[in-house]
Amino acid sequence: LRSTSGAIQVRNVAGPVRIENSYGEVRVEDAPGGVEVRNTSGGVTLDRIGAHAVIESSYDAVRVNTLDGDLRVTAKSAAVKADGVSGAAAVTTS
């Protein structure tokens, strides 16, 4: 999915999820495949993800709850909160 201005919500997707967005919140819930999100000037929330997650975000919070896999986050001017990550977690902030 790709958007240039607005919120994106994805729920109950069987396969991998890839999202590019600007100026809006991204929320992904109940996705058993891997998730990749690139979001500028908007927050990212992932809930109940069944595989790895890769997130690039700026200027709003990143939240990850219940991830069954590895997590990699690159965040610029953003807080990062992760809970329930079963794999390795690598977080880079600036």
C-alpha cells in the first residue's frame, strides 16, 4: 500500500504487508506474515504480527505489541516502545 497523505489501517491480512506513507498514522493488526513500514511524519502501531517487522519512521511514535519474530526500527525524532517481541530487536533513533 502507498499513500501520500492520510491514515492507513490494515487488519487480518494473511500474507506479507508492505506500506509506504506520509503525514498519517499507520496501524497493522493481526498479520501473520512479515510487515515492512516506511512512514514520514506519522506514527506506526503494529499489534499481533506473526513474523519479522521492519519500520522506518519519523516525527511520531512507533509502537509494537506482540511480535513473533525479529524487529528492526529506524526512527528519527520519534519515541519507540516495543512489548512482547519474541526475536531480536534492533532500534536506531536520532
